[in-house]
Amino acid sequence: MMTRWPLLPFAVRNLRSLIVLASCIALLVACGDGDELDFGEGAAGQASGAGSGVDTDAGWGSGGAAGSAGGAGYAGAGGAAGAPSGGTTGSGGTTGSGGATASGGSGGSSASCPRVRVKVAAGATLNVRPTPSTSGSPVGTLPNGAIVDVVAQVQGETINGMTLWFQISAPSVAGYISAAYSECTLDQPPAVTGYYLPLQCGKSAKISQGNFGSFSHSGKAKYAYDFSLGVGTPMVAMADGKVLHVYDKTKPGDACYNGGGSSCYPYANLVVLLHGDGSTSIYKHLSQVSVALGQSVKRGAQLGLSGSTGYSTGPHAHVMRQENCGVANCQSIPLKFADVAGGGVPSTGQTVTSKNCP
């Protein structure tokens, strides 16, 4: 039931209304009601994100701690109650400051991770990239279990949830590999016991062109050896390795099977082995290939038969040790044969006899 005011003179009713209004205003000001007066609590500072944690066992630095959240600002104190005209309005709260930004994880020192071991599936190889990213073409590959020196630890493209990359250096290749496929180690690289002549045990042959030969052994091929051999002579592995490249598409009757000019260069049948020290060896101008891609071979195992395929002026075998550049034909590197007397580097015209007798 609605309450009715007594019938009072108009002036009295107005005076009573003014008294009630003044009381309400004094009460509001004394309480400092920030919600109604738009002076609420200062906004809390936003906490900064935690730095990314990393695997310290692998030589990574730990991430920074999360920044603390800024405290909330306090509401302003209310103005003192005053006359019906109203007290002074309370000031608003101060905004809380945000937490400090956390720093991300930094790479560990090379002292804590001097070398890394490649961890890929058996028979597979790991691409070595020119930058810590998969966007660039590989500059080489490393076999499973290969151990290489670490130059630096850097951050790069995320691979399997990991951003750490290793800048590595090996005798035959340098670049970057992802930590997703490698692990720090104090072990030394596996030693290659030596490179032996690519001929069966007891087989003799003449070096028709040695290192820096004037006919064709310059530039990439400056450390190559040509062996004068009849077609069909078995060619064997100079050291243990894995078959990295094979070309065997040039067959009898093909234009470049019995040799030819520079246009035949891409059509030489060949085998490339990847060795434990990261270098490769190439056996070229084969008439027949006896191994398959990815196959592991022991020193002295047959790889194929000599021939004259590709850019060739006659039957011979072109052999050299190379960098691992990701393709079959790479920059040659010095090769000394453990079974050749006088320093292991035969010269043009010298006859050598293989002791590649595993």
C-alpha cells in the first residue's frame, strides 16, 4: 500500500524534501562509493610471461622467472561529510605497476657441449643447413651416430618443439643441425683407420692421372686419382661407410656408356660412400653398380665394376675423397692411401698394388 504524505502546505513539503536529499548526499560522500563516482580500484599490473624452460642436460640455459603481477591500486579515501552542499570527492586509487618481463633462455657454452652426436633412424642421414632453419638447401649430411664439433649454440626454427640448433664443424661439412636430432657428448669422433686403394686385395694398377693432373684434375677434382683399368674390374670401398648416392642409369647401348664429351658428364655411373669422419668418397665411370642406396658396406666390399661411362676418353676409374655437400660431386679433399708407401700419395704413372685385404 503506497504511503501518502499528509496534506501540508507546499512550502513545508519542499523543506522536508530538501532535508532528506541533503542527508543522502552526506551519506554517499562519507562512504566514498567509487563505483557510483567512477573511481574504482586501479587496474592490476599484468604479469609478464615466464621465459621458455630448456633442457640443461643438453647445455641449454634456463629460462627467466615469471614477472610478478602488479598490486591492485587502492580506492581513494572518501571526502569528509559536509553540509548538504556535499563534501570533497575522494580521489581514485593508483594503478598497480606490471611485473618485470622475464628473459628467455640463452644458449649454453661450448665448454659444456663440445661435441654432438647425430640421432636419426638407422640408415638415415641428418641434413646440415646453412642457417638454423630448414628453409635453405642442405649443405651436406651426417650419418646416424656421427660425432662433430660444436662451434656455437643458437636459437632457430622450432623443430619437434625445440628451438635450439648447433653450429657444427666437421672435416667435410660445416653448418647447422637441429637439437631435435642430436645430443651433446664428450665422446670423440669415431676414427677412420685409414683409406686403402679401391682395388681388390693384391690387384695392381697404374695411376693414369694423379692429384693436380693437367688434363682434368683441377678445381673440385684437384685431389682425384684416375686408375687405368679394363672394363669390368671390381671396385671396392676404401673405408667402411654407407651408400649415400648412386647413379646407375647408363646402360650398354646408351650414347654415353662407352664415354663421350662434356655433354656426357651427368651420365657417369657412380657410387658415393659416407664415412664415419663425415667425409665421402666417390667411385665414378662404372659400367655396373653392385650396391643400393642406404646400404652399409665394409672396407674392401665390392661397389661395382669399372667402365667408361659419362665424360670419359677411355676405360678407367675416377676416385677421390670429398666434402659432403649434399650432392654426388663435391669438392675433393686430400686422400692418402694407407697401403701406398712413401706418404700415401701416388703420382701420375706410378703403379700401385692394393693391400685392401679386410
